[in-house]
Amino acid sequence: MVDHRPRAVVFMVNGLGDHLMMLPVVRALSHAFRGRIVLAALPVAQIVFAGVAIERFVPLRLSPTRGARAIDVDDAVANIGSADILVSLNRTCDDGVLRLAERIGAGITAGLFPEFTIHVPFDQQIHSTDLAFTIARRFDDSLELETFSAAPAVGADAGRYGREFAQLFPPGVQTLIVHADTSRDKEWRAEHLQQALDDFLSTRADFVSVVLGVRDVGLQPGATGRILSAVGVPLDISLALVAQGTAFLGVDSAMLHAADLCRLPSVALFGPGDSRQFGCRFCRHEHIAAPSMAQIAVASVLQALDRVVPRA
């Protein structure tokens, strides 16, 4: 029997944090198309979107000759085949995605730019997740964002690792998840973060801090010895550790969005980034924003932590 339901390609080529912000949107599109979607994205998406019902995942290759984030259209077409609809979740529009849509025969395209047949205006005054979710609602206006905003799914091995890690601490000990590394202009000075963690932990004997990321910024165990490093662990394990956390402190980066989806009370630090578009969306939180990260004071961060993570 031939299945005449439309097949959609969900396309995105962006950073890890953007993938996490799009997780509720991809879930909603999967629901709208009853799982009949091909997810075409960078290889990291296979971890971020684990557990989402899709027909197939197509890892996109970047073209070495066409600039940053430009895809190898020939390779993408060969792996996707044909589709009725292409939904772009990118916050940019280049000729690559338009050529891809044409070559796979997508009669309907959707995205944030006038080049798409279904055009959701690019509004930089609202959160990136809300903006992209508007695209999903064009296919099913009954969709509600909160329904699809659960924590990222992780595999059984990563989930077990996260639970076993949490069980290393005595009963009653809580975990402050920290993410410190991102692009240099969005990082808080390591000595300021060190001082903030030392001061927080010195008055909160019920907490340990677990630092995640891909690059060591030089944090030390501190006077309390309770600043622990999990820098460099695989992404799925990082996501599992976030899910076991109590609260979050970090910069504008991927684990911020994971913590948000896990509903960890969060303090997020913003310099060049826009907290309206890229900050917390679902959890109890405070954003501390300044023209540059160097202008964020340790005292402000400690006060925000006390408000977001009340003392017992």
C-alpha cells in the first residue's frame, strides 16, 4: 500500500546550542507529520534529537569551497531523495537550502525568510525557540510549545552514567552545573568564575559544583575542594549530567539550553549575546547582561544565585 502522507525534510545547519533550542520544534514537526520526516542536519544532531520519531537521519556534509555552514548540496540530495516539503530551521538563508529544496522536489518550503513559500517573519524580539515554533504551527495550529519541551533524551548508557555519578554524593548533596567555555567574547573571566564558585560553595555546604564543557578554562577545585571537572566528557553524558543537576550557572552556550529544558533553576551570563533570543525559556532563571563579559560583577552573580537557588 502506497503511503500518500506528505514527507517533510527538516533542515538545519547551526551550532550545538541552536540545535538544543530547536529540540521542541523538531518534536512538534515530527508530531505534525506523524514521524514522516527526514532530519537533515550536522552529525551532532543525532545526539541532540535522540528519541524523536523520524523516518531517517541524513548527516549533512559541509562544502569546503562555499564558505562556513554551506552544505554539499549534491551529497545531501543523494542521501535525501525526494520530499514534498522542506522546513528550514536556520536563522540564515543561502542558496544552498533553496537549491536543495528544488532538487528534492519540495513544492512547499517553510522558514524565516521571504524566499520560502511559508514565511514566518524573522522577529529578533522574541526567543529563538518561540520564533521557530511558529513555523511548526503553520502545519498544525493545535501544537503547544510546552507539550514538546521535555529534557533531551539520552541513551541507556549515558543515562546510567548520569545516575551513577549523582549517587557518588551523600544524600542531600545538591549539584550546581557550570558551563564556562564558549566563544572567547562570550566567556566570563575564569578568575571571576572561580571566585563566584568559591564564595557560593563556602556558604552552601549542601552543594558541589560540576563543570562541563569541551575546553578547560583553568578552574581549580577551590578552597572547598568541591569544584569538580567533567570537561571533555561526550555530549550525551554531559546531557545526562545536566539532567541530574539541581541548578545551573553558565554563559551563553549549549548547556544553558540543556539546563533550561531540564528545568534547572539557572543564572545565565550574557555579554555580546541577546538574552531575549538565546536565554532561558522554560526554567526559573535570572539573566545577567552587560555590554561586555568583563563588566559582570561577582557580587551580582552571587546575588542572582541566592535568588534562583533559595537556601533551605
